[in-house]
Amino acid sequence: MHFDIPSDIERLLDDLDTFIGDEIKPLEAENDNIRFFDHRREFARTDPERDGQPNPEWEALLREMRRRADDAGFLRYHLPRRFGGSDGTNLGMAIIREHLAAKGLGLHNDLQNESSIIGNFPTVLMMEKYGTEAQQEYWIPRMLAGEARIGFGLTEPLHGSDATWMESSAVRDGDEWIINGAKRWNTGMHDASHDYLFARTSGQPGEANGITCFIVPMDSPGVTVQFMWWTFNMPSDHAEVTFDDVRVADSTRLGDEGRGLAVAQLFVHENRIRQAASSLGAAQYCIDESVKYSREREVFGKPLASNQAIQWPLAELHTDAEMTRQLVRKTAWQIDNNVEPTQISDKVAMCNYRANRLVCDAADRAIQTHGGLGYSRHLPFEHIYRHHRRYRITEGSEEIQIRRVAQFLFGYGGPRKTTLGPSFASRFNSVQRGQPASWLDDAD
């Protein structure tokens, strides 16, 4: 095993840098588009008169960026070739997403909107893996063309990471389903034409099986967007949505009946490793900018960087970034080499929660290193912190991620479940009953 970046990815990074310089930076500078990235950014992006939704001009700029990236052959990198992609690897995506995020704020890679010249298409991949041939033929071209915009409705007002306890339900009525329930933080609702809606169709609360995914038209009778959630990181495309006796055809079902959580898991599993790479890149940007500033800034007649109080926290963050980088890339490489996802789910969780915590710590340290200037909106660190802070909660909170790691570590799940043997308590109890205690010889 070697640790060099594959030569084809190195060439792609060079091509992306050239494309950014030739196409994206000039577009970013046109017509005061820089207002979406400088100290005015959230105000320029957000439309308060429309309940905090994204400004139409901001979204038009993002569409133009994606159009140019698609024309240049970059946007669909990770998608299969039959959808105009390049069969890009997970390792490639991890390296690319880190590389782009490490450049700081810009039109090339705006993480607040999950918008980048290298697209992330989890909803398309859900359709590609779980859709019928007819569904794929109909939906995927429309999704890629922006004609169909599908949201993601999993979380509920009373249930977040405990998705198996969701209360939204769907009852079959002939060739139709009748859906009732509510969703919170329903992604993409400001302009969605449809929603990936998850509802229980069988089984009992707490059971993984029995939840089904439906593609629900947003103009269906009974679908109501109650309001948009205003968040720490504006603008908002996350809504509170209710479904009252909503009727959909059985043909709208995505994947097998009762197996909807597997569909949802693909969304979060695909996202977690790439999002970890993006957080890593943003963290490295904060570290590098802090080092640069502290070498240039003079205090008491000497560079700020000469103080160990400045050096040591940044050195520790830089070390954490290097360790996280290797774990992210190894895990992505394992996914590409067909390691069963259930065997490395703990590694994906490690990548996710460590990278998200790292970027928050790095942004906070960058603010402190830059002093009053760091606290201002004229530097990007407060924006980076506000954006990435969400990822310590969304797509599985860091507590849920750590729980997954512990589950694998202690043998309550994963590959160690069948190899760790009986627990200490059960073995101790067997001794109390007079059974042999030879196992105590090598116990800690």
C-alpha cells in the first residue's frame, strides 16, 4: 500500500485549478457577485421576505457555475458513465473535496449550499441503485438537468437519529398509498418538485424493517410546507412539512417495500465520507491562514508566530488534520475496493465526527489567532464555523457516530460481534457457579 495521490487525480486537480482560474473566478467577480462571498454574504444570499429562503439571484449564480462545470466535464465526475459521469472513485472524491475546501470561500465550492464544480449527487445515486429501470430512465436525466428537484424527508418533529421510531405512516389502498405524518428539516423544500418521503408501512416502532421510501410530488393535495427553519447558518432550505391523507401511486415507491432505511443509509453513507473530506479541507484552510497571518503580524516588536501560545495549538490541529486525512483516504479506498460497508461503518463514523469536530476547533482557533479581525465578518472563519457546526448534528450527530464506533469496538455489532466471545460479567458468573476459571490467567 502506498500513500501517493493517484496520477489521474493529480492531473484532475491541476485541471480543476486551471478551470477555476479561467472560468469561475472571473464569474465570481462579475456584477458584484463577490457580495455573495465577502462580509455581505448571508445578507446577499438570503431573502427575508420569503421566510429566509435563498435569494433567486444567488441560486441563479450557482446554476451558472454548475452549467459551466458540466460543460467542462467536471460536474458529474462521480456518476456512472452512462449518466455522463467519469465513474469517479470515492478516494478521488475525498481528495478532490478536500482540495477544493482548502481553497477557502468561493463560487468553486460553496459548502453552505453543497454546491461545487465537482457535484455531489446522493439523491441521484439513490435512484441509480434502488430505482426500477423505468424510474431511472425517467428521473435521472431530469434530476441532472434540474427539471426535477427531489428533497429528502427523514427526520421528524419527535424523531431525529432514532429514525426507526418515526411516526409517519403509509397505508395501502389498492394501487395507492395514503400517507400521513410530518417531517422536520426536510431538505430542499424551497424549490423541490418532489420529496423522498420515508414512512412506516409495516412492523413496530423501533424496528428497522417496515419503513418505505416514496417519491411524493410536492403539489399533491395534503402536502403543506408549514414554514422554513431559520438556522445558525442562513439561508434556509429546510422546512417543516406535513402530509395529510396524501395519496400516491405504488409506482412512486423507491426500493423494496419495507426496506426504506437501506435507501436512506445510502444517502448518509455516501455523504459522510465526502463531507468529512470537505470539513478536513476547510480545517486545513483555517490552519494555513492562521500560520500565514501569525508570521506576518508583529506584536511587541516580533512576529506573533514566535510565541508558543500561538504555535502549539496550531501544531496540534495540524497533526490532527494529518491523521484525519489518512483515515479519510484509507476508508474511501476501502469502499472503492468493495469492502463490505457493514465492515467499515465504524471507520466512516470516525472520519465524520473527528473531521467535523476538527473544523470547528480550527475555525475557532483561526478567529483567536487573528484577534479582532478574526471575529469580524471580513474574514471567513465565522462563516466556516457556522456552516460546519451543523455537521456535528446532521446526518447522525457525533454522539450517534461515537456510539457506532463503540458498538464495533465492544462487539455489540460489526465484525467483532462473533469473535469477542462472552462478556466478562457472564464469565465471572460462571466462576461463581463453580465452573473452571482458567480464562482468568490471561485476563486484564
